[in-house]
Amino acid sequence: MVCLTKKEDMNRKKNFKKRWSKQDFICKGKPLGVSIPAPEAFEKGLRMWKKQVKESGVIQELKDKREYVKPSAKRRKQKADAIRKQQYRTAIENRYWDKHCWSVLTKDMTSGPTLPTSLQ
């Protein structure tokens, strides 16, 4: 077992790197700004800034404004996206219902399972 003096123990603790939290990088008054608390924290600050810019949508907005898109083309794209999403949801529902086997036994055998009113 190695015993360290008080001075050696203090020097040993100094070698640890500080863990930077999100609060250390916040730049008050600037929503798309990052303050760098120390030179060694530059890379983490740059990552946080990139994330802020991506989440704000500034870059995507600039890319969208590179060319003019007619309103009819926008509507057509929205409609195509809605159709694609609906087809995807329907495919998932069909896969779910195909996995389940439903059987209902009644006395007179005249009625079977019915769809809920929300699905009719």
C-alpha cells in the first residue's frame, strides 16, 4: 500500500480534467451562441453550437430557399407524403392483424366478430 503525503495527494487531484456541463457553454442573450469557458473545451463547444444550429432549422431553411417552388408543387408533395405515410400505417396495421387469429363461438353461429365502430 502506498501512502501519499497531503501535497502529493493535492497534486494528484489537479491532473483530472474538468467535466464541462451544458450550463458552462450557455451564452446569455444569444439563442445561437456558445461561450467557450476554456481552450480545451473548444471541441465540445463547437459540437454544441452545431447542434443548436441544426435544431433551429436555419440551414434547412436556407437550403429550401435556394430555388422557388410553386404552391401547386408544394401541395402535390404534401399530398404524396400523406399518401405514403398512410400506406405505411396501413401496412403496419395489416401485419399486426395478420398475426392474430380471431374466433368467436356463439350458440346460433349466425354472428361473428365485428369491427369496432371507429374502424368501420
